[in-house]
Amino acid sequence: MLKPLLLCVAAIAFLTSPVLAHAAPPPGQGVTVHVEKDGTTFVVEADVLVAANTDEVWEVLTDFDHMAQILSSVDASHIASPEGNRFQVVQKSHGNAGPVRISQDSVREVELAPKREIRSHLLKGDLKSSDFSTRISDEGNASRITVRGKFVAGGLAASVLTVEAVEAQTRRNYQELRDEILRRKAKEPRPACLLTKTCEQGSG
């Protein structure tokens, strides 16, 4: 949930009825992403509103064992060393910065405040550091997700990542998480292209 360019975190959009969940809204609708860069440090903020209750949102945002089936940028993901509401998430992911494809490995410590907040801290990986917080709040017939955090790029990513690339990948991740929430709410299957990583890149 919990993830900038290549790490995972969540997002969602307006829909007035589960019956309409199959009709995707225009790219970016209901998803606000803001990124600032200072050297190799990126500060990421996202705000998303979705027509789903907090239980439905929480179920998807914490489904780390199946995140590779939800996010096209995640190639493998599983929970390790579980200890109640604190555990580690091991992931392999990828992203694009212009013509350059960047692969990332990571081990993150995740701490849950059930149904309210998910905190993520990078223990090791290709990024130099990454710390994020994802909060869920009930707004009547909808839930609001707010994501705040920053990461420090390392290696190849430090030289090729731009604000635009991080915004685009972050927004795409959020849209895909939003779509999964709405699919589960409507009891619809995931598109096959998610499993084969061949879904077309949206305009974000």
C-alpha cells in the first residue's frame, strides 16, 4: 500500500453502484497524486475516494500475498515473519522511466493499525530508503485513502527517475488497486492480462 514508483500502496475512485464497477472511469478520476523531488529524494502524496466501505478497502490493501495478481508492476509478493499486526513483505517489482525498465527487490516491515492505517518501512532493497503511511477513513457511502511518504532512489533509478515517471507509476498502481476493490465488490474476475503482465499502459 504502501509504495511509490515500485512499491505497493493503494487507491480508488467514485462509482455510484456495484453494478457499474465493470465500467472503468476516465484515467485519474478520483485519484490525486502529487510528487516533489529534492536530489534523489521523492516525496509522494496521494488522495483517493472510493465508493466502498472500509472493510472492502482494507481487504485489498493488505492482500500482500496476492499483490502480484493485482498490480501490473509487481512480479512477486509474499508475507514473511508474521507477528500479529507486524510482519515483513518481500517483493519483486518493475517500472519504467522513459525507455528504461527498472527492476526492484525489496523487503519491507509493515505495521497495521487494523482498518485505519498501514505503515511501511524499507528494511533492504534497491532503494536507499522508503517510509510510507496509508490511512483509511469512513466518509459515509465512501472511503477516503490518504498516502504520505518518501523514498530515496539508488543505483540506476537515482539517475533516470523523474517526478513525471513517479507520478505516472504511482497513479497507475492506485488505479489498479481501486479497480481490484471495485471488482471484488461486484464479484467480477480480474483481467487475464494482469497475470501475464500485458495490460496496456493507461495515460494515467
